[in-house]
Amino acid sequence: MGGAPTVLNMIVNAPTTDPKPLPGKVAVTTGAAPPPPQVLLKMEELGFRLTETCGPGTVNTWRPEWDALPPEERAKMKARHGLNHIGIEEMDIRSP
């Protein structure tokens, strides 16, 4: 599934009067500014798995070794940007 941070926020804040379980994990990519860690944590609790965030010039591709982190740490890692991609020739990350 692809959705802007606004869409992810709508999902986590949807009324829970009649919740429906997901048939399995749903992989999610999102663009623009990364969602806050709290939204990502709630998405994970609902059965979604964020695989990538992508800003205007950087991406954050999930690394398997991060699976072992506690949920709060995983959410922080998913909210990061910072790896350049083919569309970026040169980049300087000032605050890793």
C-alpha cells in the first residue's frame, strides 16, 4: 500500500467502533515528510509494516537488522530519511 503521512494518520485515528482485522501484514510505503514515530508505532500495532519512507531527495529503506529493535526504536528508525538514491548525485547529511 502507498499512502501519504496524512493517510496513515487517518488510519490510526479512525473510529474503532467496528474494527476489522487485516488478513495479514500490509506493507506500506509513504512519501513526503516521514510520519511521526507514534503514527508508525500505531500502524505496526494495527498490522501494517512500513517498508520505506521517501522524501523529495532521500529514502529510508528498512534494514533487516532493525527487526530486533524494541517497537519504539523501530518506529524512530522508520521515521528517518537520509540515504541518497540514483536521482541525487551528491548529498551531505548534517545530523545523522
